[in-house]
Amino acid sequence: MRRLSKKKRVVVTLLLLVGGFYYINHSDFLITGLRRTEEPPPRELTWESERLVSKESWVEQGDYLPLNVSYQLLAGAPSPLQRYLSIGVSSIKRQKGSYLIPTLQSLFSQSSPEERSSMVVVLLLADFDLSWRVSTVKEIRTEFQSELEQGQLLVLHVTQDSYPPLTGLKRNYNDAPDRVSFRSKQNLDYAFLMHYSAALGRYYLQLEDDISSSKNFLSSIRRHVDEQEGKGTTWATLEFSNLGFIGKLYKSAHLPLLARFLFLFYQEMPCDWLMSHFRTLLTQKGQILFKPSLFQHMGTFSSFQGTYNKLKDKDFEDELYNNPPAQVFTDMSAYQKHVPRLAWEAGEGVFWARSPEKGNHLTVVLEQPAVVTGILVESGSGGKDLLESAQVELGTEVVSTDSQKTCKEFRLVGALENGRFERQEVDKKISSASSCLRILVTAVQKDWVIFSRVRISVKSS
């Protein structure tokens, strides 16, 4: 009887062990810890969305590192056609105001109809507050009905069950536990957002929910991408803002790998630090940052505890650089490497000229005649080296004189005031195509002069 009783005890112990292992393997309780069960969502927020899978990625093809996440599509419908650009935005409930609607308005209003048809904005409402999601979706449906109907805006949510642990995480940089939880969840939000967006566009742009964009930003991005591809540059990230995780562009073929990278190391460091490591791992030698910036941080209060945040990008230009191809000529003497074309080209460069004489000029000769709609001329730096007396003219009929080019006839547009000239709707006064823009000095000045920006906008051909 004692031997039989001992056998029974062994059998019971084995059954308990097997049952324990089964429970561990089939329950996420020990993995994710105690979680607050979400309220059942209203019927209008329960549309389960299938993710379009990118066939370009070896990660997806081989089912490496499976990322199991379910999506709720709250508004909009994905197009079966791939766009040029998908734009990812993640948003949570803020303690002090919201910048989400102005951010979306800026993205669409600063884009032409052709640009809007080439992009899709993917918005992840990443907060677990159900009432906030319901009210936000209602507002979005009211403000962006057309964009939703045309497949230019998608609104998603990922249920809390898809997230790994968000508390009790590593404190690598001695951050407070709530700060660690916040930035770790942010990494996961971005991972889920990228995972879903992988097949929606050829390229993917990461933004935040409190930015404003420059005019025609998509056209500028396309131009810079074409330049990089033309050079045969090895790149993983192109940056169109120097701030945080704003304005970072990726190839969509890299998104499945990038999403898993963020997911695996979500508790290690902030997302922008992880991004720099990802860039290096994909053998990009250094940062590729374009100026002027295309996106500006407009939020005053952070999404983390509503703390004050005055971060601004000093290289942002509200009006996008869109000067057409041209040659630049002058009879003024340039200082060192501050040559005339730097005032016309994008970036921080300036044309710095020694004291100008009456009759000196800076002349831009367009490669193709165009109807000019707007002109901006800015001079000086910090209130010094202003162009004191000059006028702006448009010319026609290009002629060559020695090593320079100019136009045969010019028409006056206006004069600089306090070293600056800006005029819109120029085509209402001069409706014909122009070939030259000339800044003509009308009086001698003792001080040197800095031409910081010369910009024009033209009608599309």
C-alpha cells in the first residue's frame, strides 16, 4: 500500500507540472501581467482590419519574427493601389489641449490635389481611453470626410492585448518609471503603425501629431529621393526635420524589419535613439539631413504629462523651397565662398557681397520661361548687411553678354523696404512668361550686403 501510495503521489505531481506548463504556454497572464480590460467598443469602432502585406520584404516572405497584432479600422478604407508616400502619425489623449486636427489640416491644405492623390495618412489612435477615441473619430469624420472617402486618410487602433508589458521595465538611463513606460509604449505604437503601413506606399514618412508642414512638402521629398537614387546613395533614413522623430523618411521595403526592431528593443531607449542605430545597421554612413526643414513642431505642451515644450526647428521654412532650375549672375564681388547661387538654392548658404554700387545687379536666368506668381527677396543677417536700396524686376528674351546672361527687356515689380521684398499674385500684373528675375541696386552703400534668400513661385506648366 505504501508503494502504491507513493506512485500516486508521483503521478499527481507530474500532472500538476504538466498542467502548470500548459497554463504558462497558453495564457498571457504571466507574460503581460495584470491588465485593465478595455470596455467593449461601440459597433462603429469594431471593424477589424486586415493588414496589407508588403511582398518586397524577406521578413514577411519567410515569416521571420512574427508580429502578432490585430487592428481596428475606425475610419477610412485602404486603397488596393500603392501610393507614392504613406505618412504615419500616432496620437494619444493629451492633458492640455490637442494639436491633431490642425496637424492633419496642415498636411492636406499644404498639398496640391495631385500630391494628395499620391499619399495616404495613416493615423493610429493609440490611447486606451474609449470615450476619447469615439469623440476623436467623430471629429475626424466631420472635418475630413472627403479625404476619408478618397482613401487619403485611415484611422486605426490597436487593442491593449497586443502590447507587451508596459510597467516594471528597465531603467537604463535612470528615468522615472512613468517616463520609461511612456517612451516604451511610444516605440510600440510606432512599431504597430509601421507594420500596418508597409504596403501602402513606396516610401514611409514618420511624423508626430503636433506639427505644421511646409507647402508642397511631398514634391520636395520626391525631388530629394530622386537625387539620392540618381547618385546611387546607400540610405536607410532621409531626414526632413532635425527634431526628434519628425520628418524621417524610410523605404517601405524596410518597414517590416524596422517594426520588429522597435518591438524587440522597445524598453531599451527612446525611439529617435533607436532610429540612429537602425540607420547604422543598414550601413548608412551618416545622417542625411535636408534644409530647409519641411516640418515644424507646433506643440506647446508635451503628450507626456502635459509638460511645457518650446522645441522649434530653426531651419523650417513655411513656404517650401520650389525655385525652378536657373543660372545666377552678378557683377558684385563675392566674399570668399559665399557665391551668388547660394541665395537661390535651398539650404543655409548666402550670397555675401562687398559694398554694392548703383547699377549693380543679381540676375537669375530661368532655364525655361515661366509665369511668376510670387517673389521673395530677403537680405541681411541679425539686422546687419541689409540691401538698403534696390528694386525687383522681371525680364524677357534672354541675351548673352561676355560670360554672363541677362534679359533684353525688364519690367518693374516693386522696391525693397528694410532690406526685404515680398509680393504675391505677381501674375495679375505681369501675366506673360518671364525668363529673368533681376535685383537692381539703385543707390551706393558703404556696408556689405548679404542676400540670404531669393525665392519665386511659378505657375505649373
